[in-house]
Amino acid sequence: MGVALRDILADFKETVTWQDLPGIAAVDAHNAIYQFLSIIRQPDGTPLMDQRGRVTSHLSGILFRSANLMEKGIRTVWIFDGTPPPFKQDTIEERRTAREQAGEKWKEALSRGDTAEAYKQARSSSRIDQDIIATSRELLTLLGLPWIQAPSEGEAQAAFMVRKGDARYVVSQDYDTLLFGAPVLVRNLTVSGKRKVRGRTMTVLPEKIQLAKILGGLSITREDLIRVALLVGTDFNPGIRGVGAKTALRIVQAGDFEKVMAEKQPGAEWETVFDFFLDPPVTGQYPLQWRPPDREGIIRMLCDGFDFSLERVESALGEVKAVSGQKTLDSWF
């Protein structure tokens, strides 16, 4: 998912503490929910499910992570993807095929008792359907957290809100957010903490990336960064085979972008994708209102509806109630 710019962005990542992050955070909802679905699983890759076989990993992630973020003074607004541009269709189909293949490999690994491989393939088979979106929105509403339906890409809408000053930073794992002009991107916020990676337990910390520092450090413009991404490949175009981020940066810095595109991908309509990153569909009409959580509604939804443990849900709600040492949530919201 996203664009592979890591090799040229490594020097601009800042590990930050929770004390650096209070304020309004615009969350790329699909990205965060996908992370919950991928990570919150049994050792053999089976997702959390209720007695009816409905996946609940995303609900668990939203509840406990939201409680944790509220406790740290972070107010989230969740941005859901709208209609994708037509030139994203190839990527959508490729991802669907990859998920189906991973699902088959998961079953094969389970049948031969290879738990490690099963977990790996299960994560890659994660998918977000309309039920997952609907239940995510329902829980967010009960938690008193605002959510927004973007006209198109959620990352673009989130970036717009930060530029407008309605949020402090965008929360996403994907670097595409920077191409849409997000001044500040915070990664790992929804997956921070102790995690098992390749069989080892490691601590994942939030990291902040500032667009202005990238552009200044690399002596390029935002338009140039988009050109680098187009050479590497994005969700909207295939890129040039064999060209990584460092090579793409050298091409752009030398002023050879258009020449290389004409030679390697004659007839490619890269201008359409370029313009989409610069001026994507967004809306300036959205509510930003935080309310106290509906405790009874949350328990009814999660415990009565999805078989969550009442003790664990009440524990999470207790953390929210203790925000900043306040006796009530009113002053926080």
C-alpha cells in the first residue's frame, strides 16, 4: 500500500513521545482499520470473531486504541475513503487478487501446521468490507468521535484539514499523504507499542515526518516529490521498472523527469495523476464535535452484539473517564 519513498525519507523521520502529540489528529480510517485487521489476530492468523463468526478485530482496535489516545490528550477525527479515481482501478484489482491468493496460502499453511507462515499469509489476506466500515462508524459515533466521508481519497481529505488548520497532523502509515500536501505526517500511532515482527518482540514508537523539512533537505518542491513518486509508482500509476526512490530523486533533480517518462512509458498519461495529487477532490464542509462516550450504547453494541468481555470494555471506558485526571469528560470534549 502507498508509495515506496522510504529510502529518501529515512533522514527526516523523528521519533516522538506521546507528550509531543496532544491535539487534533486526522486519521486515515481505512489505513488504521486495515492495520487493526492485520495485527489483531490469533497466533495462527485467525482474526478475532464473535460467536456468529463475524470479525471483530477492527472493533477491538478502535475501542482500545481510541481509549489510549484520548488518555494522552489526542482527539481523533476519522476520515473514510470515498469514490476512488478511475485510474486506481488496476491497483484495486491487484490488491483483491493478492488478498485472495494470501487467503489460499493461509489455508494451506494451516493444513500443514505451519503457524508462522499461516499468520503471515493471514495478515496479507485482510480485507475491509461494507460491514466492517459500517460497524467502525457505529462504534466511533458511540465513542463520541467525529468521522468524515471524504469525496475521494481519505488521505487527501486529511491532508487538506491539516493545511486548513483544523487538525494538527495526519495519522497514516502511507507516505502518499505527503504527496497530497500534508504538512505533518505521524506514522505508527495506531500500531505503537510492543509488537512481534519476524518472530521478535520489538517496541514500535510514533514517528513524525514534516513535509517542509523533506523539501528543504532534498532541495526539491512538492511537485518534484510527486514526480519522484510517479517514477517509483503509486496507487494510481505503475512507475518505471527498476527505478527506486533514490534513482528517481536523481532523475528529478537533474531535470530529466519528462524525458525519462517519454522514453520508458511513452503515451502514459502521468499528468492526470500528477494533477490529482496537487488538487484532489476534498470537502470543506465537515463537523468537528467531540462528545462524551455513550457507555450504555457501547456495552450494548460490543458486549450484547459482538460478545466482547464486559470487564475489558468497562476497563477501556474507565481509562477514557480518567482523561487528564478529570472527574468527568465534559471539559475535555
